[in-house]
Amino acid sequence: MGSKNKLKRFNENKTFHNVVEPTREDVINNTLGYKGKWNDKFFKNQNPIVLELGCGKGEYTVGLAEQYPDKNFIGIDIKGARFWRGAKTAIENKMSNVGFIRTQIELIDHIFEEQEIDEIWITFPDPQIKYKRTKHRLTNRDFLQRYKKILKPDGIVHLKTDSEFMHGYTLGLLHGEGHKVLYSNHNVYHNEGSPEVVTSIQTFYEKQYLEQNKPITYIQFRIT
């Protein structure tokens, strides 16, 4: 993507009512004004809130919002030029249950209050395979504890990935720490029992993986 195109998208994001772009200081100092108030101030309803972390172009955020109009969805990514597409689509389709936040995922517990979130989706994250990158894996111990803090007691986390490494790492960590694995599959498109919500929405890159016959894995779990 050219720099001019990126700049155009950044500027357009600023005009979107469904995009929030706080500074790091705003988030840490809680001057954003939404923490604990996303239902009241942003969505103006009391429906469950679902997050997509590392939302990319926002395909899953928008796709889920279309399927579940009685839930609110927020995509989070540091790259605003990517989720511009999802934000624009949501506005064009007059979807009032979709929002996007441009921020770092490690700040998530500064953005949301304890037990404010009902579900979290992690879709095709960078597996960060090198050991020294462990701290950046979105399902490591530290991130799981951040998720637990903002999730309701019965909150669910979904991990959908093309990385067998990420799938195995996460599954091993969940079992090792006693978290509750609700469902796990190494190839969701070759299993009749796969949840429909996992196979009915496909991201841009996921379609490329499927064309390469790359298996797509999925884990659904609760952090205890």
C-alpha cells in the first residue's frame, strides 16, 4: 500500500464515528472516557461485547456483527490503514454494533473494565515462533491474564489460526495451567462438527491459506 493511500485512510478514519484512536497516554491515564462505559457511551445499549484482537481488515469483526446483531463487536489493531476497510464497510451498511480501536493489544486491560467483555476472538495472529518472541504471542500467560481480567466469569476466547505451532503452543499452555478447553480441532474445514461461526467467515488471508490446502485450526476455551 502506497504512503499516499495510507495517509488517505488515516485521515478518513478520523471522520468515522465507529473508530476510536487514543494516544497511549490517553489509554494508560484513563482519559479516553470509555472504560467500563462502552455499552452506555459508545454502543448505547446493554448487549454483550465481543472483541477481535489483531483484527486486520476487520473481516471477522464485521462478519460476526452481521451474524449477531444482538451483540456489539470491537476490532482492535495498531494498524489503522488496515481496519479502515472494516470500519468503512460497517458505516456503509449502517451497522450500529461495530467499532474499531487503534491501539496496542497489551493495553487492553486499561481500555476495558474488569468483567466488561463477553467474548474474545484472536484470528490468525503472528505465531511469533522464535523463543525470544514468546512475550509477543497473544496467547502467552501474560496475555491470558489480561483477558481473564476483562472477561466475564463465563467469558469465552476463540483462537483461529493457520499455524500448527500456535495451535499446539496454546493448547499445551491451556492444559498445563488447568484452563477449560471447550473445543479444539486441527482442521475445521475437514470436520463436520466444527462450529458454523468458525467456517462461515473467512478473512482475506484465510482464503489464500485454503487455496494452498493449509489446514485451519481452532480452539475455544475459558480462562479459569
